[in-house]
Amino acid sequence: MMKKEIKKIITGVKTSDGKGVQLTRIIDSPTLDMLDPFLLMDAFGSDEPQDYIGGFPPHPHRGFETVTYMFAGKMRHKDSVGNSGIIETDGVQWMRAGKGIIHSEMPEQEEGLLSGVQLWVNLPASHKMSEPSYQEINGDGIPKETRGDDCFLKVIAGKTKNGTQGAISNDLVDPLYWDIHLSQHARFDDQIPAGHNAFIYMIEGKVTVCGAPIIKNQLAVLSEGNHIEIKSTSATARLLLVAGKPLNEPVARGGPFVMNTPEEIQQAFADYESGKLGQQDSLR
Ligand code: FE2
């Protein structure tokens, strides 16, 4: 057994995307370019409508997956392959863009708190041009595990040591995605597959890992190891523990496209412009 420690703390940068949505970019930021297979992570959270009301009008993706997890509020999504729906509080959408989709992600509210995170998970070369697909689960559909009276977790992906199996499956990077809630002085421990890259994102409160603190809104990149132990040092703490198998492939980025080579990025832009990636008109 080898314990994971905190290797690096990331706070991200404030930026905006879509039509003026205010967010913090934590992965794909100056201090953390990527954490293979994770390409990007944005956190958004505001009760000021002007910070989110513009939403993310139609835009394309190719070559990876987007994972949206809502902490509060509602987002409506619609895409060029005919899917649409609303991701509500506590709901998750795990979307494989594959060879390409065009979609919109718009707030389904005009006031109140909208908050959540979006994570981009890379696809291996063998699956970058696969068919787009969705796994969408509302809050009730996410398996939960209670440990004593001071710890419970929502298992979005991966399997806990007690055998709770996550709602989402992905055999490409074998992801683990847990939403962990702790009371004061609670201890949490579990196994993480050796060789996976892993991080903690603090949603609320404070915890320590091997004595080193992480506070709200920070992301902690974890060291190698196959075991994690987390201690709560605040009245309540809530965090995401996320891990995945690195792909170890070349990464070429071009805005909403992530491929293996610059030529494939050029091809993605050409396909988008010629309408091969999907028809935008269907979204209006
Ligand atoms: Fe998107």
C-alpha cells in the first residue's frame, strides 16, 4: 500500500467562456496544462444572472468527452445529433463528442444560483472518431454510500472499496469520480488504481491529505500511490475525488477540438466549416 500525498495545489484563473459566462479555469490553466487524461476543468458558480445568463450558444467538440456536474441550478442542452434535455441540481451528463457534435448549453433559469463543474476527459486515438453518445443521470440515479454518521459519498464513476459501483462506465480510462461529504474530524480512505492520475477539488470546507491542507476552490494534484486518506478539518467538507488512467498519447489542441496531431485539428476546423461536423441550424 502506498499513500497518495498532495503534489501540487492549483487555484486556476478567472476567465469567461461561451457568451460571457464567468468561470474559473483550473485544468488547462497556466499552472496546470493537463493531467492526462484530464484536459480541462472549469468551475462556475454565481447567483448573479449576468454571470451566466448568456450561456454557451451552439459550439462544436471533437476528440474527447465532456462531463458536467451540477451543484445548483439547471442547464438545458441541445445538440446536432438530436438529443436535448435538462441537467438539474445533482445531475451528471457524461457526453462523448467522438467524431463531432455541435451543441448548446444554456441556463434554464433567469435568477438564482447556478453552480457546477465541467471536466474534459480525453479519448484515445482509437476512439476520437467514434460515434457521439451520452450517459445522463439525475441526482436520484447516482449510487450513494454512507460510512458511519460522518461520511457519505456519491459514486458517479468507479468502484469503492465497499463495492459501490458508479453510475457511469468508461472502459477507456477507467475513471473514478466521487463526490465526498464529510463532517468535522471525519476520516475517509479508499483505494485508487495504481498508475491512475488523480486530483481532489474542494467544493466546501477544508481537509488534509497526509497532513497537508486543501481549502475551498483549490485543486490538489495527488502523487503516485494506490491509497488515499482524507481528514476533514472543518464543520462540513465536500470534495470531488477524480482519477483516470493516463493515455500517454500526443495531444494537439485547437479550441473545442482535441486530437493527436495539428493536421487532425486543421481537419476538424475544415469539417466544422463545411458542415460535416453537424448542422447548427437544427439547434435554433
Ligand atoms: Fe460544450
